[in-house]
Amino acid sequence: MDKQSRKEMQAQYKEREIIGGVYALRNTLKNKLYIDAAVDLRGAKNRFDFAVGTGTCIHLKLQDDWAEQAGSHFEFEVLEELKKGAAQSPEDFKADLELLKEIWLEKLVGEDLY
């Protein structure tokens, strides 16, 4: 790969649209939820799919139920997406996602959460 192509690819990577958000890992057997936020929802979904495929737990809070059910009764559910603004710093984006997560936790009061 020549130097120019490499620079173009790096520029494209930096300019890509970043979509984060809040998601739930739903235990369908026990009807419990684990709520979390991620700066990259696609990456979070890929980690979940890999964990299910390999039988490895991705969150310590889920470990007992995950081991008992081999991850087979968990689903990944996007609750809300948030696009990173072009001028927004990574720290500000993460802070916005944490706030969004807190809002979702308030909405889900009364649900059985991990």
C-alpha cells in the first residue's frame, strides 16, 4: 500500500460516522435487564455475539446467569442511538452517553435489573 492510499484510508476512518447509544442485555429466561452505554454500538453488538458464540460472559454482573444458561437466553437490544457530533470531543460524547444511560435507568425503575 502506498503512502497516499494509507493517508486517505486514515482520513476516511477519522471522518466516519460514530454511533453510540444505550443498550440492554435481556435475560429472556429470568426477564432481567443489564443496561449499559457504548461509544460504538456496532462494536458492543459484535462483542455480545462473540461472547454468545464462545460461551464467555462479557459482564461480571451477568456471570452467574450467563454460566447457568451458557448465554443462550440473552438478547442484545438497542434502546437509543446517539450520533457523535463532528465538533464533539470523545470525552463529551462519552459523558452524553452516560447521561442518556442514567435517563434510561430512571425510565426502567421497577424493572428487574442486574
